[in-house]
Amino acid sequence: MIRDLALVCWSQTNDEELAMTNDATETESATVRRPRIVVGIDGSAGADEALRWAFNEAVLHDADLEVVIAWDFNYKWAVGYNSEWPADSDHLAHDATAVADKAVNQLLADRARPGWLTVHALEGTPAYMLTEHAEHADLLVVGTRGRGGFAKLLLGSVSNACVHHAACPIAVIPSGSHVAS
């Protein structure tokens, strides 16, 4: 089905990624930068699918994978939290990191975490933090939160903002796409 496909146009190499250098002995060597993929997660099933897809892409393209979860003080629900109190910020950062670690551990099952996979818990609104963190990435991957019916055809607010503001190519993985591990 069309909704199960994520169309991505990105190249593993470009002029910035391959720098040719000449040393004093006139031998040429190539310094190749590993591709960098950033995936945004939030603990949802759609984010798990995006993580699985991004992991597979990282393996396929020998890329570094950065798993990003963003948290922010949302005063509509955070009654009692104060951004000026370090204990509250530390608590939310710890919770966000725990959510990201759980998603990565579920993806890897019993396998060790590869050195090219890192987790980042960032304070700020998710769309802004993802687009900023992925500014020099080769690919940004996000999921959607499918709700069923007509709403399932729409992008969520974070994926929509990323599509419109990311400085790199982006892949939006539809909820329910059942990406293979």
C-alpha cells in the first residue's frame, strides 16, 4: 500500500562528504564523513516504527544514528513544576532519557548498543529541537501518530513542522507501516 512507503531522496555522498587531500609525498587519501541520521521519538508506537526504520537505514548506509527525544515545560499540564528549579528539570530530563533508552533497548532486544547509535534528551519543543539538531544531518526521520479514519491521513504537528522547516531531507514514517526489524 502507498501509505506503507516512506519515500526518501538522500545521497550517501556529496561534495562536502568526500574531501580529497594531498600530502607532501603527493599521495592522495580520502577522508569520508559517515552519514548522520537523526530520528525523533516520543514513546509512541509511531515513534517506535520511525526508530526501527531509521536503524535499518543506518545499518544499510553505514551511518551514525542519533535518537532524539525532546521535552519541554508545558504549563498546561506541568502544574507544580518550575523550570527554574534544577530538580524539576533534572527529573524531566531523566524521564525523557528513560523513554528513549527503553525504545532503543526494545529495538535492539538482547543485542549490545552499537557505538554509532547515541541518545540525546533535549530541552525544548520537539519540532524546534529536532530541526535544530538535524541542521547538518543527512536525514531526519520522524513518525506520525495515526488516529484512524481521515485523521490518520494527516501529519501530526511535529512531523508537519519538521517537513516545513528541516534543513535536510526528511522521512516521515506512517503509523501502522510495520517496518521490519
